Amino acid sequence: MFDWGHSTYIMGVLNVTPDSFSDGGQFNTPALAQERARYMVLNGADIIDVGGQSTRPGAPLVSETEEMQRVIPVIKALREENCLPPDLPISVDTFRASVVRAAIAAGANWVNDITAGTADRDMLPVVAELGVPFVLMHSRGTPQTMQTLTNYQNLIADIISALQERVEAALQAGLDRSQLIIDPGIGFAKTHDQNLEILRRLAEFRSLGLPILVGPSRKSFIGHILNQPQPQERVWGTAAACTIAIAHGADIIRIHDLPQMRDVCRVADAIYRR
């Protein structure tokens, strides 16, 4: 259902956590998640991304059991009759292969891994076995350590090289290239200025020959520019970041704010993709 390069697709963020940086605790029951997912789809979401582990800087690691208890009932609820269109992809945002296996069995279709398969050695073999799309995101360290790991010799070249290594690892594990999507990891082991540099030079990531996902939504670099400490008040800063990402070749925008970003994508696509 995805025709890369011809339009921008929207991945709606559905955090089922108590502590995510901008919406923790708002949608962490199956009923609340269903309501939110319906709202996002009605307002332009092409993919729903469900996550049960906060990845904000400093976030504590939850147990595998706790992550399962958060994520699996929600995915099952989203797949209930008349909740979502049956062909609309549900992505599971996790770095645990066991959660992936359970989530796909519950009705998810995609995997979004902030560690690109490095946190769990079983991740790539499991995704290869299941044959689902896999988002490889660039990051360093853990949520507790990542913002101490922001030194790069050459920012863009280093990220591209790291992503290329993970692409090759995925292919060697048996994934097909058509399954792969890359994400430069805005906000993960990056300073405010480095996040801006990634957006400014996003087109260079096209050299990897894969669809690009970008997740600037409500992030701290926008708050830094706007002097806005409240993530929910960063909507129009997010809109500017999304527009630049689309102008430089982003295929998927991972966002919280619909319908605002739907309209941003429509207008940016009309300018840059027609």
C-alpha cells in the first residue's frame, strides 16, 4: 500500500506508557488506545505505532513482562472488528524480539526498533522469520546514557555508516531489502544542533536507497528553539521540522499531532512531490 517517493505517509504515535515525554498516561488502557487510534486514522494516520517502553532521555527500563502487559492488549483491541481498517498497519515500537513475536501474533504488522536490532540478538532472526517491515533507527547507548554519547567525527557520514552496517546485518540475517526502512534517530544521542544538521542534510541519507522515516514530533530541540518547555505546545515547531524533512526526502513522518500534520504533509507534498 506504500508508494515510496510519491507522497508522505504519517505514522501516528500511540504511547501506552505512564511516562513518555509528551503524552505519558493518556492512552494506556485498551479503551483509551482504541479511541485515540480511531481519531488518528480519521485525521490522516497511515500507520499506528504502539510503544510500551518510554525512550525519552533518562527513562527507566521496564521488564519484558510489563512491556507485554502494556502493548499486547492494546494491539488486540485495535484489531477488534470496526476499530481500524483491517489493512491499516500497526507498528510495535520495541527492541525486544519476544515482544515482536507476541505483537505480530496479536495483530501488529511492522516493527520499529530504536536500536536497529542491536539490543536483542534475536531481533533480526525473528523479523526475518516473520517477514514484516522493519524500521532501523540510529541510536547510541540506552535512554539513560544516550545524551552522553553525542561526539561524532563526522555526524552525517558516521550515522550513514552505522545505518549501512545495520542494513547489512539485517540482510545477512535473512531480511529482504524491501522490508527495511531507515531512521536517522533525531533526539537519540544527538545534540540540538546535530538534530538540525540531520534535517538540513536529510537528502544525503537517500544514498542508502531505502525509505526514510523521520520523527521530530514535539522533541526537545524544537522546545530549545522556541523556548517552549511544554511538549504539547510545540505543534507548529513540529510542523516546520516536518516540512523541511519532506522537502529533503522523508517518506514517513512519525508524529503525535493530527490533523495538523496531515495538512502539513498535504501542502508540502503538493509543493515538493508534484
